[in-house]
Amino acid sequence: MTPAELSRTVLRSVRGAVEEQELSVPVPARIVVQPPPRPGCGDYASNVALQLAQQAGRPAREVAEILRKRLVGSAGIARVEIAGPGFLNFTLGDGAQVALVRDVLAQGAAYGERGAGGRGGVPGPSPVRTSAREPVRTSAREPVREPVRVPSPDGARGLAVAEALGRIRAAAGEGLPDAAGAAGAVGAVGDDAYVVDERAVDELAVLAARLGADEARWVLLRPAAHDPVRVPERPVQRESNPRFRVQYAYARVRALVRNAAELGFEGRPGDVGQALGGTAAQAAPVAQSLQALLTLLATYPSDIEVAARLRAPDRVARHLEATADAFFRWHDDFPPLPVGEQKPLAVHRARLALAEASGTVLANGLRLLGISAPEYL
């Protein structure tokens, strides 16, 4: 069960309580569920009861109890608990992890994309032109059309943001971007082309030549709109560089797949089993590494939608950083490959499948930012 599916399930419980007159409140348009603020509080949490309590004229915990009773036994939910003043904490069923990994692998490059409709991906990098006089032809049979010129006050950053937003908004199902996008510039999606100031194109080209295209785009896209851009003297190819860490995590996934093929097995969604041996005190952090990775995989589609809505490609970059870090922690706790003379087991197939799902999210996010996902580093 994904966060979106859980949100819809909770919304149905509210609607049912209203229809059966257990609650007298307007049914909200949507309900937010998110990872709990503290470990050990389930897989997801929602403050919907606190939001409805005032309108219902009842204590929040009483509203939460009404919803809890309706949610207990729902498909994919193993446990629903009330915490604090009225938060609902959800623990998903054992099959949720397997279903998530299977879903990510089945969708592949389309995972997280609504605009693509699961049909194989969003448009590629925006066909930005360096001259407003250069015509745009969308196909050999179509007439030549003049592109629309759009100024880019923030130079190279505006151009990088524009191109990334074109891909992100298409993936989120928002269609073509408009001239009111972040940084005052837009790229091109589908049949319409927009031209960004020639100076911005030159500035981006100079920065890419100095740092490399991947590092240049990451440096420009990673800061939030209100944060300054800090351009390094040169790119650092080590784990202290977040962009390299994200790419390295993907390359590590591909190396695991190649090594597994040499050992004669491939990934298959299933129970990833127990982590490496340790004391009871170490068990909780180890479980957290698995849950953190699963949560990031599950919330990737919703984070793409938020990034599109807020015109904030930096949110995609931060999600990729968190996913890479969570993957490395989980990888150390749950080694996907057999050790020594050990033969591949079902648990190794399950771990490899989870690693491949992690790589899918990393590759998809990098593609939306216009950054490569190399199989070798």
C-alpha cells in the first residue's frame, strides 16, 4: 500500500463516518499521510482527527477512535493506533513491502509518472534553442513554427530549472509549463517550444564545460529557490559530494545485478529476512534502515507531484539524496549477495529486488533533473 492508497482509504473512512452520521463534518478533499516523526510509531501517521475535531465539536481522540474502528481490518493495514492528542498511526501488513517492490519494478521508468500514464516515460530534455530566429519543427510533416521567446533573469540557473520543471511537471501530469514558472523561465514539453535568453544558454554551457554537465545541473538545481547557488571550483568524485553519492548508489545497484547474474540468480520481490547478527539494542536501528528505504520508495511519486506543484526541482534532488543514503545503510544491514561459499537463497533474491527498486527510483529522479544515471563509476 502506497501513501496515496492509504490516504484514499482514510478518506473513505471519513466519508463513511459522515454518511452514517457518526461525524458531522465536511468531507475533506484529501488527507495527508506521512512517515511518523519518531521511529517506532508505525509506518505512517495522519493528523486528520485533529483537523476534524473542531468542526465535529468533539475531542480529537474521540474522532480518532471513530476512524480507527473503521480502518481496522482494511486491506494492507495490519494495525491502527491512536497516539498523543489524536494522531492515527498506521502499521502496514507484511505484504505491503513485497507489493511496493513489485509495483516499482513493474512500472520501471514510468514509476512516479502520472503524465506519462505508465506508457514509457516523460519527454526528454527541453529542446531549447539558442536563437529566437531558429524555427522549430515538431515532425517532418508539420509546418515550421516560430518558438516563443522567454527571458531568463537568473541566467544559467533559470535555464536549468526551466528544463527540469518541464520534465517534472509532465511526469506529475500537469502538462505544459507556463511563463509563470520558477525562476521566470520555462523549457519545452511536447509540441510547444520556448526559447530562453541566449545569455543563459551560454552561461550554462560555460559552467557545464567547467564542471561537467551533471555537476553543473546538480549545483544549479539542488538549492531551494531562496538559497544561494554555491559553485565549486571543480567537481569532487567522492561520497562527500551528494550528486556523486546519488549516482554511485545507482551504479552500485547495477553492479549488484551484474554480480548476481554471474552467480546465477536474479531479483524476485519477497521477504528480505533478518539483518546481520547483532545485539537486541542494535535491532531497532537495523529495522529503521529498512523502513526508511521503503518509505522513500513509496513516497517518491507524491514528492514528484509536490515538486511540480511548488515549482521546486530541489525537492527531487533532496529525495534522491535521502534515497541514496538510505540505500547504503540498508545495503550494509541486509547484504543482497551471498557471502563466501553461501548459495543464493530466496532472501537474496528479495533483497536484490529491493535494491533494483531503489535503483529505479534513483534513475527516474536523475532523469527528471536531466542528470545521467551511469551504470559504472
